[in-house]
Amino acid sequence: MLADEDLAMNPSGKIAPLLRRMGWREGLIIVLLAVVAVLSWQVRVQARERSDLSDELLHEKQAHALTKLQLNTVEFRAANRELATDVRKDDLDKRIVEQAQRAEELEAEAEDLRQRLIRETNCVTPRSIRNAEGL
């Protein structure tokens, strides 16, 4: 392998004596192996980054879908509450109209009953005089 004199000449480096003994083919093979190792490492790093970005994108899509679902739920509840309020308001309006009609009917019945009682008792009142005269 290495001679002791090669190490003595360059004690800090073990590669320099090796390179002196190797030919250009061996050096080229070592350089190519180093390039392949670096490229392999870069491919693994890029694959890991792509996987991480894919996972992050999936989480973002899930969060977006969840947010959209929650927004739709809130909109649905608001529309449902508004519809229920409108329906209740419509029912209330119908009841008010029915009660007003019923009040008019009862008032007319009360007036008829009053007129009938006046006729039956032959009672003369200022109102009966006006009604009789058509005023």
C-alpha cells in the first residue's frame, strides 16, 4: 500500500499519495463515484422535500375543505333560522288577520244583538232614533 516515506512527506493527507500512485482511470472512477453519490443524495433530499410538500398540500386541502364545510353549516343555520323566522312571522300575520276578522264579526254580532234587544224591549235611545231616521 502506502510507503512510510509517502506519509512522512505529507503527514496531514493520506489521499495525495494515493492519487500519485493511481492512474487517470482510477481517478476518473473515483470522481464519477463521488458525483453519483452526491446526485443520489440530492435525489433523496428532493424526494423527501416533495413528500413533505405533498403532505403539507394534503393537510391544506383538508383544512380548506373543513373550513368550507363549517362555512356552509353556518350559512345553512342562518338561512334556516331566517326561514323559520319568516314562517313564524307569516303564521303570526295570518293569525293577526284572522283575529281582526273575528273581532269585526264579533262586533257586528254584538251590534245585531244590541239592536235586537232594543227592538224586543221597545226601548228608545238616541242611537235607535238616529238609526230609525237613517242618519
